[in-house]
Amino acid sequence: MTAQPSAGHAAWAQRPERSNLLMLRLMSWISLRLGRRIGRAVLHLIAAYFLLFAPASRRASRNYLGRALGRPARWHDLYRHFFSFAATIHDRIYLVNRRFDLFEIEVHGEDTLQRLLADGKGLFLLGAHLGSFEVIRALGREHTDLRVAMLMHQENAQKINAMLAAINPDAVQDIIGLGQIDSMLQVRERLDAGAAVGMLADRTFGNDALVPVQILGSNANLPSGPLRMAALLRRPVVFMTGLYLGGNRYAIHFEPLADFSALAPGQRDAALQAAISRYAALLDHYCRQAPYNWFNFFDFWQPVATTTPPKS
């Protein structure tokens, strides 16, 4: 029986965006012309706005932070959560424009990444809406031997492409939109060229089977599609996250997640289940380590009755 996605996961995609292209262009102009310090001053107003006038996001933040912090979330926790989100969006402007000199970026596990890429067959980078993916793509722009492309659903890809093109037209070359006739061909071509293809695997767009897991001590559902794609293409998978540490500091972490490149017949289902469990465990670990980096502002924790294990 085909699983139906939970209401919370499906509902996030229906919410209207609170930002638009004009606002991004204005913010980009202020930030690039007047400097990051003045640009960051605006972020306090944005965080205060969400804290006061976005009750659904505020409830989701309080729910999540209570789990991650192990105590009831206070108002200053909610404010810090919204500010961290705004800060990572703001920093994207500089990262897209290759202003790496403005940041202190620690990288953990890059040796694992380079070892897996050494065979020239590429790999999948599997992340979440945890921290900043842009800082990981920036690592690829700074080190030309590390090529990173982002795979996302077509509607989001079009929005992101438009936003990035407003800042730096060269940035849109690194995005592959799902849902096109040649999407999988583009993915395979990038992999065969030795690139890393990134996906965020903690949300579903309404047509993917959900798998029950435990995250932060409670039942949650994760889509099986991203890892199923890696299994079908028989590639290794590395977990990634670019955690915002405050100020101008980020910490990028790469952790081995799964290797589907040499699966024996009949092993795919078990390997998929093990990979999803490990992905959930890594999410749990990094949410506890950097709790204000989780940017899923909807009711993520849902009943598991409508879920099913992944099928190959």
C-alpha cells in the first residue's frame, strides 16, 4: 500500500513566501553597498517581526526548541531561532558573491569527502533544513576541485534561481530542478563527471512515502525518495550540514552515511532502512549540538500511522 504523507509535511509547501525578489534585491543592495554590519542590523527587525506576527512559526519553533533544548523554550530562545534563520539567509548574499573573506569557516570530515570523490564517480550529499547549504556550496566555489550541485523540486528551483540570479547570475549554474524530463540525466551527468549532488531530505512535497523514525525523542516521518535515488544510481552518500555558530562563524560537517555502490542483489531494502535510521540519528545529534539551526517552521512531528518502510 502506498503511504500518504503527513499533513504537517504537506502543509509547509502551501505557505506563501514572506519575502520576494524585490526585497531580496533591496537587501542585497544594502548589504553589498553598505556592508555586512549595517545589513545585519536589519535582521533584528526581521526576527522581531516573525516573533510577534507569525504565530504558526512561533508555535513550531517553541515545539522544536523544547525537544532540542530539553526544557521549555523561552522568548529569547525563539528570538535567537528566528535571528539565526535570518542570518543564514542574509549571509547567502555574500557567499554567492564569493566574499569568503568575511567568514570564518571550519570544515570537519573533508578528508572523508575527498576520499570518496577520488574515484571520479561522484557522490550524493544529503542534508536537511539545518544550518546553511549555501556555505557548503561556497566551499565548492572556493576549492575548484570540489564541484557541488543542488537538486531541488522544480518550483523551488525556479524561485531560488530567480533570487540567486538577482545577486550573481553565475550561481544558478549549480542548481538542478527535479520534475523535468532530463532531471535524472543531469544528475547522472554531474555524478559521472565526479561532482557531488546535494539534496535536503527532511521534507516531502506530498508524493513520497514517509518512513517512521525517532528524532529528539519523538516520532517523526522522513521521505524515502532521496536515499532511494542514491540507491538506484548506486552511489555513496555523505551527510552534510553547515552550522551557523553566530557572528561570521560557520562549521561544516561531513559524515559518511551510506554506500550503495556495491550492493548485492536483495540488499537494497535493508540498506535503505539502515541509511534512513542513520540520517535520523545524525539529525538528532546536530539538532542537539546546534539547536537554533533547525529551520523547519511547521509541525514536523506527526503520527506515524500513515507511513510505510521504503521500497526499492
